[in-house]
Amino acid sequence: MEAHILPAFTEATKAVVDVRYEPTGLLLKRIEAGARPAIFVGITGSLEASTSKDDFDLTTFLPVAKSGIGVAVPPNASSPDIGSVDQLISALLAARSVAYSRNGPSGVYFSRLLRELGIAEQVDSRSTIVDQGPTAYALLDGRSDLAIHQLSELMLVPEAKIIGPLPHAVQHDTEFSAALSHNALEDSLAASLFDFITDASAARAYHASGLQSPDPRAVAGVQTR
């Protein structure tokens, strides 16, 4: 969004967009504390469960993209095989340190996955927890030799080498949706921005950033303006 969609919007409208990039949970805390963004983009279903849902027109809630979880290594490191669950387990146990986040959806899921695989104690005893920003930065400064994050987040650090997604049997997709606030419904500029981030050209930009189109079944029946 930052590299393609927002510059295109600014070029077309001459309006500069003030954007806050944070995990969905932190964004919701800001909104609950009084922040009033014109548009919210976050994990599908998160806003409906928030105490601030009444500030938004949920009939505009539209799925825009989804992302699976991937694994990356330092730029010049060898690539362990993670094609199967057993191979993934071996790679995680062999790593000096695994970087992941406990704030975002990928990290919450990965933490649960480690417990389900029975290797949480071994991995977490030497893991690197990244509270904010791409976990792949921990590969560049030597803190870790494996990084787990959404594929789109790993791609934000081009120096890191993505070795693949998690095996299909343990993959987890996170879907993101956008919604307009009630105050923004009468704001033509906000409405134009909403159109920019939800149209077909935006979908192509999301795909180039490692995101996928949302499940068509999730879009069916969604009301738009």
C-alpha cells in the first residue's frame, strides 16, 4: 500500500494520507483510546469484536487481501528444507534462534503451532521475540537465523531470503478487511481513498507485495456504498 496505492492516490487527489502501520490489536487499542481514523484496515472480524465497532459502518466492511505465513533466513545462509511438517520441525529445532512476533496474527498462530507440535519449550528457550515491525530484521543483525512472519511482512525486508511458506498442513491464512467510519461516509476524499484501497488495481498491488486475493466466498453478500 505504501509503495504503490497511496502514492497513486496522492498523485490523483493531491491529498497526503496519514497512515499508522501497526498490528491490528494495537490499532484497535488506539481506537478504543479515542483515535478516530476515517478508514480501518485490519484482520477480518477484529473490528466487529471491538468496543469501538459502533464508530464504523460495518456494512462497508470489505475483504481486501489475505496472507499466509512464511519462513526466511539471512541473505547468504543455506536454505533448510521446510516442505513437510517433519522437515519444518527439524529446521526449527536446528536453528540457533527463531524470530517471531507475539503481537500479530502470524506470531499468535505460530506460538500455538509450536505447542501443538510439541516443540514450544525447545524453540522458545532461544527464540527472538519481535514486538513490532518485520521479524526478518532479526536475520540481518544476527539475532536469529530463522524468521517467521506473514509472507507480505517478510517481503518488506528484501535482503532476507524467503525459503517458502509453511507446509500446507500447518499453513494459516490471515484475511484483512477495510471499513469506513461513520464520520467518513460523508467525506468524499475518504470515500475515494476507500475505493482506491479496495479496487482491482489495489488487488494487483497487494499481490505484488506477497498478499493474495481474499476468499471469494467472504466477499459474497457484502454491502458497499
